[in-house]
Amino acid sequence: MDGFRPVNLETVEKNTNNIYEAVIVASKRARNINDQNRMEYNAQLNMLIPDTEDEFDDRLNPDQERLSVEFELKPKAHIQALSELIETGIKYRFREQQIEEE
């Protein structure tokens, strides 16, 4: 782990209108990245053949442990999303606000 890396707020804000918007955009992107990682992990986990048939056996499956460590070493979703926002910008749009006329 490389520790904390300070981020200049001006570089974060340059791809959005303000810092609050940047936080929302980065957090939604981080959630999206995390969901993709979870789906990928579950897909690979389902492809593994269980080591034992006994559900009460506490032994660890070495393939499952290797897969878990591999996904744990991936860059964290919030860091990846913030890097995307700073380096390339994240395309986003606002929902259309519906104004009810009375």
C-alpha cells in the first residue's frame, strides 16, 4: 500500500463545475467500478470447483484464497475513480428535472 496521496482540489474541480459535483461524480463512478469488480469476482468464484463436499469442513480452498488475494491487491475503487476524474474526466449528465405544473 503506497499510503495517502494528497490531491489538489483545483485539479479535481477542473472537470466539473464545483467540488461538490466532483465528489458526487467520483463516488458514483467508484460505486460502478466496485459493482463491476464484485461481478467479476463472483463469476470467477463460481467457476472454481469446490474442494470438498462437506459444508462443515473449515479448510480453506487454495484457489479461492488466491482469487481473494488477487482482488484485494487491485486498486481501490475510490482511488481509481478519482484518478479517472483528474486524468481524463468522467462524462456525466444530470437527470432531467420534471416540474409539475399546477
